Amino acid sequence: MRRIVTALLLLAVAAAPAVAKEKVYGKGVAAHEATPVSTVLAHPDQFVGKTLVVEGTVVGVCAHRGCWLSLASDVEGQTLRVKVEDGVIIFPKEIVGEKVRAEGVFKANRVEDTAKKCDATRDGEPEVQCTTVYELFASGAVCDWK
Amino acid sequence: MNGFRKVCRWLHRELGFFAVGLTLVYAISGIAVNHVHHWDPSHASYVASSRIEPPGDGETEAVAPLVLERLALQEPVKETWRAGRDLLQVFVQDGTIDVNLVTGEVVRRGNEKRPLLYDVNFMHLNKGKAPWTGIADAYAAVLIVLAVSGIFLVKGRKGLVGRGGVLMLLGIVLPVVYAVLARRG
């Protein structure tokens, strides 16, 4: 009986998550040099469709499903949204303030001012006012937890 | 059959006691996360306001240390971020502190881990991955053994051939009917 209890206790201790400094989300990040967020945002159309690595401090996170991050740029006041597939990667709320590297495809989403997707063919209707929202659709990220 | 029933009783008893803790973990967490559309089952959010002497909207290198000095925080600061001309954000372990550099208004927004619930949800949702995945799989196997061994514990009209069989059938029909209806939309 004593041996069983000891074994179970050792198992419980071994199962406790190790205090890891670096946490990998999704497919992680390849060892490429990061493109500064300010460079991407200065000429966003040049990067659309390309796979990028970006890094920065997390200044915002989705409160509901942890499905996006807001990464601070190297230029004050600028941020880049990093989106992930719902349920596949879930960023915890505690990640705000941590440094993150993310890799993914840079996308341009054309959205109406009412936040609906733009429809290319709208016969007979007034011209739809659209804006472009740029984001990185990430397949992976790495966080250096403090 | 008696020998088989004896084995079932032994398994059910031994594993039953072992499973008490984890069953409570998964059951309590299950109720909590079942209502995730109503609340955050792991965190309680808070907002607190205060004021400091405004440091002005000068250069961040000069303003940020002033803000930190006037906030006089008792906890480590992860990072600061100049979100705008008038806004400096200070990131701490459990939240974000927004400081209006012109008015001195301070708004702290944070999330506190709910006692007990955060931990049981962490296990139930397997946030830690790695070793817990194996333990959770083993617990699931224990539940299967408990379910199957339980079928053969009781003989006669209260057992599988009587009332027990009816209850078991009801317990199987319920999820099947729901699954069929759910697929039909």
C-alpha cells in the first residue's frame, strides 16, 4: 500500500508542468530573421501572401477564445494583429506583456466599414466603402515567458 | 460467472476509490466550462481606477520611469508600451495599467485566477499538455473499466436483466437520440 501511494505521488509530481521559459504554440517558428512590424505596415501590400516572422510585445489578446494577439510594433502606437485558427492555438490571457515571435502568412482582408466582407459584385447598389485590414495569419508562435 | 463477477467487484472497488479525486476534478470543471458562453470559468476580471500626478506627454524614455515611480507598484513590471500620444500602458503579471499621461488617470484592468476552478479547468482542458495527456488517457481508461465492470456487479431483478438493464438502456439512448437530432440540425 505504501509503495502504491509513493508511486502515485511521484507520478503526480512528474506530471506537474515544468516551469518552461519558452512556450511553443502551434507549429512554432522557424529560425528566420524577423521582419520589423513597422516595415511590414509601411508597405503592407508588398508582403501580402508572403510568409513572415514577426516579433514584439503582446499588447492585447482575444478575451474569449485566445484566437488573436495584438503585437506592438517597433514604432510607438503601431500594432499588428496576429490571428490564429480558432481552437487550434489558444493564447492565454496572461500572455499580455510577454515577448512573442510569430510566423504565418500576411493577409489583407477587405472589409466594409460595417465590418462585413466586401462583395465584389453589387449591381445597382451604391459603391461600398471598404477598408483593408492587414493581419498575420499565424501557424505558430513562440513566447519567452518572463 | 461468479469468478468473473468477483473480478468485476474487485476492479470496481479499487478503481472506484482511485477515481474519486479525478472524477470530482472533471465533473466540477465540466459544469464550469459548460457555461463558458456566460462567463470565463477560469478568470474573474476586474477594473480599478486611481490617479497619479500627470507626467506629461513627453518622450517615452523620460515619461515611462516617472510613471513607474508614481505608480509605486509592489509587483514586477513585464513591459511598458506607448500606445498613443496620451497613453502609456504598463503590463504586470495579472493585468494591464492604462495611464493617461495628461490627466494622470490610471485604469487597471486585470484577470484573477479563480481559486480551485482555474486549476481544475487547467487539468480538464489539458492546458499543460505533455505528461497530463497520458494521465488523462489513463483516467479515461479507468472510467471505461468502471462503466463495464459496473454492468455485472448486481445479479437478479436489480441487475442487467432487470431494472439495471432498463436504466443502462436509457443512459445509452439519451446521447444517441441527441446525436441523431443534432446531426439533422
